[in-house]
Amino acid sequence: MMAEFGRNSLLFIGPLPEPTTGHSLACKVLYDSLSLTWRVEIVNLNKSTFRQGVSSLSRVFEVARAILRVWYRRRCSSLYFTISESFAGNLKDLVIFAVCFRNLRRMTIHLHGGAGLRQLFARRPFLAMLNRFFIRRLGAVIVLGERHLSIFSGFVGRDRLHVVRNFAQDELFVDDSVIARKFNAPRPLQVLFLSNLLPGKGHDELLEAFWLLDAAEQAQISLDFAGGFESHRQEGAFRARAQHDSIRVHGPVHGDQKRALFAAAQVFCLPTYYPYEGQPISILEAYASGCAVITTDHSGIFDVFDDGRNGYAVVKRSPESIAGALRRALASRGELRQFGLNNAAEARANYRAADYSRAVNDILVQMSPSGRAQGQRAFGDVA
């Protein structure tokens, strides 16, 4: 017998930590907020590894069980679904669309990446056609920035496409006096890379850039790498190449340790060309913490980053370009301080978790008329 979940019920389909990624963190923050006002049924799409696609037979069974849970709960009054960017992940998404076919008008999909799905549709036109068949029937599509709107060009009308930018967690925000102190302190330049250390994230290039500096320049830099690896083999190889008194490799960090790293950092460096990148939460976290940022023009990053205002843009896959930005940072402490102040102000104005949750909730309310009063009452007074 088919379950009926009633008014103000929400089927939430997406990954929750662990492991922690920008995607799963965003889902966790949103899930916690929505659970205060909706009766949420969760189908957790989390994975045990950072690898994209199907990494094991057990993953196939996990996905099959998830699809069965979606089928059972598909009659919720609203459906929220964070879609994938890999080939195998997209096939899973298509099955979920088919399972929910009669309920697609009440479904909102959220693309937390961007670069990968654009490439997938370009390389596989037939797959793009299948996605278009389902997506044109959806109630709403959410992307992270304006640069990702064109991914769904011809799929849905602009009135059903919504931009909701990512956020920084509240505990990472600092005031200007803290920023001034960390930039005025007479100490080595504190450079932080904080993201999962996956192929394409740019950590290898940042390490190579450090080795391109001369010994005197290296002595003026303190370089921290924080995040998880795809495998123990990759971690071991990276740690072996990162042997220097100025370099620390921390592994995954959370809570107070993560907050301390951001609070101490003067420069945050994410020279990414990761194929599934969207709009990295870690960059917005660096803004909230008052860091200058070194990054690349990749996926949706330049929707939230201006070269010369928020920090320095570097060339993808170029240790030489990163080394040049580090040299410029060493010579321009006053400029870095202004970047940090600019970024903190932008984060306070634009990248609050409450604003993110409210924006997504408002879209879900539109998809579920029976939830409108409850959603407006819950989020209308959030500062």
C-alpha cells in the first residue's frame, strides 16, 4: 500500500555527512533548517568515499535501496533533490526522475556543482536529451550562480530557474578588529588550503609553487593543507612531497580546529580545476574569516570572486602562476589586509546560512501550496 505523507511533508534526497564535502555540508545545513518547519522524509545519498560514479558493487546496492526509498516516499507534498554530475550518478538521477514522474511538478532539483554536468551534457547529447525530457517537467531548478544558468538553457523557462548562492557557517564569521590583528602580526604569511585533496583541487600545484620559491621566500610562509584524500596511497605520496618545516598536512578538520585554521590564515588558496566544482563553500568560509583569496576562473567561482578585490586570480594547473601570486602576497601585506576586510564585509552581506536556507525554503513553498503558511511563518523573521 502506497504511503501518504500529507500536507507540509518534504522528501529530501541528497547526501549528508560523513564524509564531509561542500555538497554534503550544504545539505546538512539546509536539512537541519527545513526540519524545523517541514515534516521531512530523508533519503540519504551519502557515499563512503570521495570517488565519483560507481566505485564498488556495494554502492550499486546502496543506490538501489535509495531508489526504493524514493519510490515509497514520492507522494510527499514537495520534493527536493540534489542531482549528480558523473555519468553513473546521472543515470541514477534519471531513474529517480522516472520513479517520481507523476510528481515532478512538485520537485525542485539543486545543482551543487556545475562544471561536470555541463561537460557531461556536451559529450553525451543523448543523455542531455533524456535529462531534458524530465527536467522540463520539474517545478524548479536551483543553481549556485549566474554562470550555471546556461546549463539548463532549453530545459526549463527562466521563471523556473533560481540562483541561490552558497554560504559560510556562522561560527566562521569574525569582526574587523580580528582581521586587523592577524594582518598586523609580525609573523610568516599564513597560507591555508582547506578542501578535500582530490585530483584537480589544486593542492598539488600549490605544493609545487612552494618549491619554486627560493629558501628566503619559503621561510616567510607558513603553509597548511587540510582535508581528506581519495586513498591512503595518495595521502602518503603527498605527505612525502610536503616535507618542510613551513608545511603542515592536517587531514580532515572540523569544529574548533577548522575555525582556528581559518582565523589564523591571511591567505586562502584554492587553485581548483576540479571537474565537479561548483561554487566552493570553502572560499566563502575564507571570506567570512577575513582571508585574502587566491583562486582560479573555474566553474562558478567568478560569480563570487573579483580579481583585485577579493584576492588574486591564477592560471589553472600553473604552479608558476601560483608562485607569482605568493610572491605578490609577500610583498603586499597592506593589500592583503584590504582584501580580507572586503571579503568579510561581502560575506556578512551576502553569504549567511540563514539567507541560504530561507531562499531554498521559499522555492519549496512555491512547489507546495499547502506548506506556504508554515514556511513563511518560520522563515519570515529570520535576520
